[in-house]
Amino acid sequence: MSVEKMRNIGIMAHVDAGKTTTTERILFYTGKSHRIGEVDDGEATMDWMEQEQNRGITIVSAATTCFWHEHMINIIDTPGHVDFTAEVERSLRVLDGAVGVFCAVGGVEPQSETVWHQANTYNVPRIAYINKMDRIGADFFAVVNEIEEKLGTSPMPLYLPIGAESEFKGIIDLINMREMYWPDDDPKAGFIYEDLKEENKAIAEEWHEKLYDQLGLISDEIMELYLEGEEVPVDLINTTIRRGVLEQVFLPVFVGASLRNIGVQPVLDGIVNYLPSPNDLPPVSGISVKNEDEVSVERSDKGSPLGLVFKIQNDREAGSLCYVRVYSGVIKKGTAVYNMNKRKRERVNRILRMHSNTSEDLSSLSAGDIGVIIGMKEAQTGDTIGSEGHQVLLETMHFPEPVIKVAIEPKTMSDMDKLKRTLASLSKEDPTFSFDENEDTGQLVISGMGELHLDVLVTRIVNEFKVDAKVGQPQVSYRESITASSVHTEKFNKVVAGKENTAAVTLKVEPSNRSEGNCFKSEVPESKLPREMQDAVRRGVENSFSSGIMYGYPGIDITVTLTDAEYSEMMSTAFAFEAAAAMGYDNACRGASPVLLEPVMNVDVLSPKDYIGEVINNITTRGGMVNSMESRPAIDHINAQAPLSKMFGYSTVLRSLTQGRGTFSMEFSHFAPKEGGI
């Protein structure tokens, strides 16, 4: 299939906006699935992981391929829950276009905004679909206004709903000025067109005119034809909308109710007509491994092979499944590729095209395509693979630091090695999950993005990897920093194996601006302290950043400057300078008013109006601060910040306060000084 007829798209939104239900309908209508799986029944095709079916949420971005009007669509179904932001982030990195799904009742919810801004970072062209028009409180036009105000984009409705809530029965096609209906009894029957009814003509004319006003902004031809009363060809309208989407001038808006099978086919048409093919996008920028210059890579299968590993999934039989997006050239089965990050050759044993959790074998992957490679042992999320003769490193993905940790241990010590192997394999899959072993106690500690994140991973360890493990109470992952400047001179003198080892360093430590990270610099010229010794000082300091100051938590936002050093050609060694630097850093920081930092979270709560007083009161008693409150027809939206240490178990409390009707999402905001220490 030609690249022009290929679409790599993601479906993204807030949790519960109906992404997975919409994807299920897309698979049904494109013939990939012969029956419709429901999230509510735990039978969604894309939510193939057992926990996804039990919890009714999407955790892993499943990839699937389907066909519509002779176009191939690679779909990545991304999670909406904030604990799985890394899954969304790595999907957006490799997509060409996206469908933003919004709930007609909830509108632009907190996670919708987060994902939208992530998509802006990667310049992903989008279309929008307002779903759940059949629910009580559905308001299409209110959501369109919210999209404009909160997301800073220009929504352009191409369809309008006919009725709302239980009266929602069809949609108005504003391009062709006709009505579309879906017979209730049979989803396989498709839809029917009808002429505009008298009662719908006024609103259709009003929005038809607004559509032409927006198109006229980028097409003089459409404006002239419209003003002269001539008919504007549908092909011209579609190509203009496509140009506007690629340039991100406006956002086409579709409407429907996926659960009732209304409005999904127009979204499929929109994906094919308006979202870009790989050829529509500019060349990919990368960095030459040899000279570190920026290079641009043409998206063509004639060039050298170049692809990005955007996801790793472990399969008990096949090993690592590496999801790869190919940007240039062709990667063939049975050949070797070069991993730029690991500087190693990797073998491509098999190539698969995935359909959720089933697959078909392919002989090759060409530029623009997405597939799964089996056989690569070293590859990790974010690695670039390609040709050893043309080494280009694609931009790596950045993931947030884990903020919550839990101790884990096997029920029997004989399972300890198996548990460690399982944790290593999970951390390879998920960049926001890490584990380490306490040197003093031998205790294993796992870290992640939130309670749900760790809960899901622990359940996978027990059910999927069959390791019987016990977990402790969640603990906050603190950080340490300093609040003042301090200068300290450290001298080191030790006889090791009969040889004298001496060094003296003067270190100045000072606080960096919050979130700037740690920094080491040297003011000592190489004529006074050789490069090898300066590197040893750097190693000593950088290794000490992770070991803490007072409590053993990693140090952050600290600038260390080497201001002076004493070096003896006869007795000074790299070992001595590294040791002096580590001890000097420790003593300097202790004299710089060290402070313990705790993670502060952004908390978004949606609650029915009747319970809003109790909800706000509960947040403030947890040390939280309400930043804003927004009133909607059925619910209130509270935006607050609260320390993570006070938010454990909040989901249970919120359910109790709101009789099970309140929901919340929480994501890391920043580290702030903890009052009263540990």
C-alpha cells in the first residue's frame, strides 16, 4: 500500500470520555472485529489485558491496524488515566495525527488538557469528536466553547447533533447540508441520509455560514465562490479542511454517541480525509552520532533504515515485543539493525502487524509504517534503530520522575530471583517505573507515578508473571536540597596497598533554581589539576547527588563548583580525588541549610454540587490549597494542590463523601519544602 494511503493516528482523551468504546466501533465498522466488544462488559478488543477488562480503563497503549476506503489506519489506543501519562507521551511521539475524544457532559476535563498540551509539544494535527450525546446533561455547543477557551484552538463543527440526551437521534452534515440517521435495532445496517427538516434548517444555515467563514480564512477561492452564490465543490472543501488541519489553523469537530453506534463512520471519513499521511509531514530531525550536528531525515523508503522503538511489551513465549515506528528506509525480517543508543547490532527475527493482542507476520516494515519487531534483546523505549553506516539519533523521549514507592518482597525467598527478573522486565517496558534494592536491609523498593500505577503493576507481577509477592504501605519519594551557599575544603590522605593517596578539593555548593536540576562545574584550570583528576572530582560529586544529604534521599537543584584543588604528581590519584569530592560534597551540603522536599500534586476533583462543601473541606484538612473552582450544569470542578503524603487513600474518601459520584485525577506538580521534617 502506498504511503499516501496510510494514517498513523492516536485516540486520546480524559478517562471515561469513551475512547475505547469509540475504537471498538471503528474496528467493527472497518471489519477488523465481527462483533462489538463493550468496556462495560469487560469485552473490549483493545483492552486485552485482564486488568483493563476488570477495571474498565485502558492501561497499555494497544496498537492495531484496520482499513477504511482503501486506506490503512494504524491506531494507537492510549490511556486516559493520569498515572499512565508515559503511555500517552510515547504514543504521541510516533503519531502523525490524533482524534481527541470529549465527553458531551464533562467537556474539556483536566487530563484532556494535559494530553492536548503534550500533542502541541509534538505538533500533532488533530480532529475532535464529541461523544456521549445521549447522556443526561449533554451539551454540544458548551463543549465547543470549552474547546476554544481551554485549549486555545479554533473548533470548526462539521456536524451538529439532532436533539440531545434521550432525544438524541441523528446528526446534521454541514458540508452536504443533509441529515444522517442510524437505525436503532441493527448496527450492521449502517446509516441513512435524509433531507434537512424544516425545524433544523435555521441552525444548519447558521453553522454552514460559520464553516465557510473559517474556510475563507485560508482559501480565497472558497470565499469568492460562496459570496457569488456559486456552489462550492465538496472536494475543494475537503482539501481546504485538510490543509487547515495540517497547518493547525482549525479543529474539525464531529459528534455522536459511540455506545449507540451513532456518528462513528463520519469520524473514520475524517481520519482518512483530513489527518496527514507520513508524506505530508516535514523531514524528521535527528542528531548525527559522529559529530553531534543536527540532521534532517527525509521520510522515504529509499533512504537508510531509521526507526524509533516507542514501546516494549514482554511476551512469555516470544520475549520482548518492540513496537517500532519506521521513519526512513526499509527494515527487513532476518536482517540486523544497529541500536544507536546501545551501540550494538540487534537481530530482526520476525516482524508482526498487530491487531490488539493478535498478529500477522510481515516480511518488512517501510518508511511511515508501525509494527512489532521480535528478536531485539537490548532495545528499550526511546532507542533509535537503523543502519550502522548512517548513524542518526532521533530525539529521545522524556518521562517524569516517579513520586511514590512501595516495598515489595516475595512470599518465599526462593522466588527472589524471579521477582527481580520480573521487575527488570517491567522497568524495561515502563520508563516511569523503577526499582532498587536497599544495600543495608536487602529490601526491594518499587517506584511509580501513583497508587493506581503501582497497584496495576503489582497485580501484573502476581497474576501475569506468577510471582507471589507481598507489598507494604505506599511511601512518598522525597528529595533533598539546600537553601544557602557553603564552601568547604576537604583533604584526603590514605595509604592503600603501601601507596600514598592524597588529594585536596575546595567545593562551593549553592541552590539552583527549582527544577533546573543538578550541575557540576570547575573553575580550576587543567594546568593546576589535570583533566583525569577533574573527571574523578566530577564522578565523586555526581555519584553523591543520588545518596542524599541528611536522610539518604536524592539531592536535586544543587550547583557544585570546584573552586580550588591541591595536586601532587607523586602522591595524588584519581581514587583520592573521587573520595575527597564525595566527602567534600557531603560536608559542604550539611553546612548549606539542607531541606527535605516532598512532592506536591495537582489534584482535579469533579463532584456533584450537593457535596462540594465537604469535598473542599476535606482537601484543606489534608494540607491542600484550592486554586480555582468552576461550575458546570451538573457538577463542579475543583483544581487544587496538595502534598502527596496526605493524599493516600483519597479515592475511597471521595467516594464516601459523594456517594460514589465524585471522581478525581492527580499528577505531579513540583517539589516543595516539607514542614516539620520526616
